[in-house]
Amino acid sequence: MIEIRSPESIFQTEGPIQKGTFLGRWHFSFGDYHDPRFMGLGVLRVFNDDTLSPGAVWPLHPHREIEVVTCCVAGEFKHADQRGEGGVLLPGWVQHTTVGKGMWHSEINNLQDAPMRFIQMWFRPDRPGLEPSVEQKQASREDRCDRLLPLVSDRHKDALPIHSPARVFSCFLRKGKSVDHQLPEGQGVYLYLLEGGPVQVNDEAVAHLGTAIVREGDRIIVRAEQDSELLLVEVKL
């Protein structure tokens, strides 16, 4: 079964933050936004597509007991936490954070002359009380061209590890090309068309900034009608 979400169905918000503004597309209930129809998918609890204005900072704020995956889409993303400023992500790069028993962190646009867009996902951890940690991984367009590249995974050895039954894949799919993904029993998929498109997911059309949710089935075939940037998240339901 495939559920298609149009771009218009995804909650949009904007407002001031430190040194600038933000524009958010929040796929699931988050902050002051609550919709009982969209509370997550399996262990995936949050999926936010945020853009910060040049030089803007989401100030330090606390979290507990979540696994965070951040993908830079455009500009330069900088992480900071209570230990100080951390690494910088360029487009296509990914960061995994185990918040565990507690962490204060911040998201920063590292550029003073251009906006920065990033995707942030929260997953429920497989056990409480983990020690906080942060690591990141570089990934080029060539690495993910016409293939699903595992960025963060509980089972792929070349991906960043995560303490949750989840996998995050990225793909730059050229016009006319396709990729397929085998879906194990008990797993679901959240596919997001970041840029370009449209794409066909098992013959269902997904528009630019739209999504496909798959809760059952054993094979997903994605075909690009135009060059497309995708994120595919597989989670335990």
C-alpha cells in the first residue's frame, strides 16, 4: 500500500530566530504543530525540511533520548552543542547524533551570504541512557548517482551507525533511470522528493517536495521523469 502526500499537505511555518529567520516544512507533528494524522512512521518521529536565512542560528536547546539524522541540502550546515562548535556539512553530507541521556545542541547557517537548507529526522532509540555522540559522513553526487546510497543504518557497515531499527538512503536519480528497493517484512518506507522530479513510485506519481509512504509490500521501484534528488527512509513499523 502506497500513500502519496502532496506538497500542499505538508505543514509550512516561518518565523524569527537568532540572527535571522527560518522557513520550515514539517512532515509530522512538531513543536506547536499537531495533527493526529501525521505523528510519524514507525520509529521515525520527526522529519523537518528547514531553511535558515544567511547567518541565522537556531539557538542551543535541549533534547533527550532521540537519534538525530541531519542531511545538508544546500549551503553549509554547522552543528554546535554544549561542548562547542562542531563539524560543517556540505550539500549531500550527513550527520548522526545520539542525544541519549541528554544534550544541548544548535543548528547554524555557516554562510553569511546565502541561505542554508537541511533535513532533520528524529528516530526513537532502541534503548535509553546512551552516551551522547556526534559523527558525520561525506557523500558526493557521484556516490549516490542512480543508486540508493546508505548514509545512516543499523545494518550497512559503510554507513554511519544508528541506535534504532532504521536506515536512511540518498539518491540522485537521472531522468529515465530507476532504482528498486527490497522491503523486508515489518518495515515501512518514507520517500521524499527533495529536488527535481516528478518520480514514479510503483507507478504512483510523486511531485517535487511530495512524499510516498509505503507500509506494506516487498519491492519499491522508483523511476525519474526528470533528474531528481531523493531521500528514502526505511524503518521498523
